[in-house]
Amino acid sequence: MATSGTLSTFRLPPLPTIREIIKLFRLQAAKQLSQNFLLDLKLTDKIVRKAGNLTDAYVYEVGPGPGGITRSILNANVAELLVVEKDSRFIPGLQMLSDAAPGKLKIVHGDVLTFKIERAFPESLKRQWEDDPPNIHIIGNLPFNVSTPLIIKWLENVSCRDGPFVYGRTRMTLTFQKEVAERLTANTGSKQRSRLSVMAQYLCDVQHILTIPGQAFVPKPEVDVGVVRFIPLVRPRIEQPFKLVEKVVQNAFQFRRKYCYRGLGMLFPEIQRVESTGKLLELADVDPTLQPSQLSVSHFKSLCDVYRKMCDEDPHLFAYNFREELKKKKSKNQGKEDAKERERL
Ligand code: SAM
């Protein structure tokens, strides 16, 4: 199916505009699904160009909706485009695009959170992890409430080299609320530095490549939108299981404005908290008075490596959850109060 990009250049034939498609198929944006559409094909072309050279590429577009980005991808001379769309109202419009690009566009009516991409593209595209990325790209403008859980899921997939990353270091270009895009790419010490910054940056090269003003969307969302490109690293900056890194990072950012030892202390049961937190920070050579936002990925690497050793020494430690301990303590105290009350009666 792949065409030789240099010899034949594919262009879609003249088609109704996206605005006309929306009217024709009555595709009013569903507010409850946070649908905001891009109608300006110059802008969708720009997003697609920012994703990189797509000549002969296999592209997975998530949430194509009325098909603006879809058209730009098809015009980028790709070998194949697979789109997954949850809202059935968009399927006829996408079918029209498929007819205009024979053999290039595959449409799946499904949910990107459960769709299995790992068998969708030819085996021959697979690359070794250490090689250049495969000629496969993920592109999407999803609702914000889907894109954040999805990127966490895909980062875990990067760490396990499964899902879209069975093919190798598949590149992703995705939109987020601008504030989230800034968090994903925030440097150590910056105001936006958060759990997402560390989780994304320990696994990928992450770049905020474009900001799109809210006015560019119909209907206009409350916020501007950031386009972020992710390229999985050959060697993750932290070589520990994803869930372990996630736990350490999540706890560290528990109390954003306090010294980091406060949040990191929550990794340990109350009875050993002071001693174990001291040991963790000392062995990892991390200053306990740094704020979470001042911790670099290499600080987190040391913290995760030491915490891993502590978990290996104490098999119950990893399962420890301070919230559960707090809950048990509260219900025990409540039990005591109730007993006292009964005595008084
Ligand atoms: N890509 C189009 C554009 O830029 O104009 C539409 C963007 S709109 C913000 C998000 C699209 O993702 C909608 O078409 C919506 O139905 C679709 N969508 C939402 N959740 C989805 C999911 N879990 N799986 C697949 N598609 C989803």
C-alpha cells in the first residue's frame, strides 16, 4: 500500500469544507464530550507538519471528529491512516474522506482507551528499541479529560514497551490544555513543575511545539491549547518499574509547597516514617529541604533506586498506602469515641 513518497504525491480531491460537513451530518459539538473542532485546514496542516515528516508513514489518529486533522494527515503523503472515533455521528463524514482517499484511511468506531493498536500495523514496521523510531506516528486532538489519562497510560506503555510501543519508539503528537502542556514540559524549579513533568520526561523527549489560541476551535474552549510531541528515549532516565516511579513521584508532590521530605515521608508507615525518610534522603543524597518542584529527574532516579532497595529489604513496604493507614486510624478513633459515648449513657 505504501507509495514512494518522492515519486507520487497524494492530494485529496476537492471536498466540502469541514464547516459544511458539520452542517451536512448535523455534527453539533456535544458539550458533555468536550468536543471542540478545528475547522481551519491551514492550522491542521501546521499541526501535522510539526509532527514531522509523514511520507510513507503509518499514522494512528485518535478522535478524528469531523476530520480536519485527518485531511491534513492524508495530504501529508502517508502510507496509511487509522482513525479511532468514539462518537458514531462522525463515521459517515469520515467514510466520505475514506472514499476520497482509496485504500489509505481505515476507520474504527471505538474507544482509544481500550483499542489495541499493537496488531493494527504490519509487523514489518517494527524496529528495535535502540534503532531510530519506526515510521509510525500517533496524532490526536482529544478532549482534555481523555488526553491526560491517556498519556499516563501510554507513558506506562513506553516503560513496558507494549501497546503502541511494540513497534519501537513510536512518536506521539497530542494536544492538551495549555496549562497541562506546560506541566508536561516544565523544567526543574519552574512553577509548573509537577508529577506529569517528571513522569513524561524520565521516559521521553518532550517538547511543547505549538500553542493554539482557544478562538481557533469551534466551539471555543475556556483555555488555549498546547501541542506536545513525545519521542520515547532509548534509555529511560530512571530504570525502575513504572508503578514504583509513579509512587515515589506522586508522594513527593503530595505537599507541593513544603520541603520534599514531607511528601516522601508518606512512602513509609507512621511508626518508621522519620527514620526511613531520613535514610532514603541520605542514601539518595537529596537535600530534604528542597521543594518537590526543585527535584530534578536525576534526584528522582536516586530516590527511586534507594526506595527500590528498601522495598526489596521489606516486602510489605511497596504495598503501604498512607491514606489507608489514616482511614484505619480514623475509624479506630471513632470506635473509641463511640465506646466512651456508650459508657456515658
Ligand atoms: N480531531 C477533531 C478536531 O481537531 O477537530 C475533533 C476534536 S474533539 C476535541 C475530540 C474528538 O475525540 C471528538 O470527535 C470525540 O468524539 C473524540 N473522542 C472523545 N473521546 C474519545 C475516545 N475515548 N476514543 C475515541 N475518540 C474519542
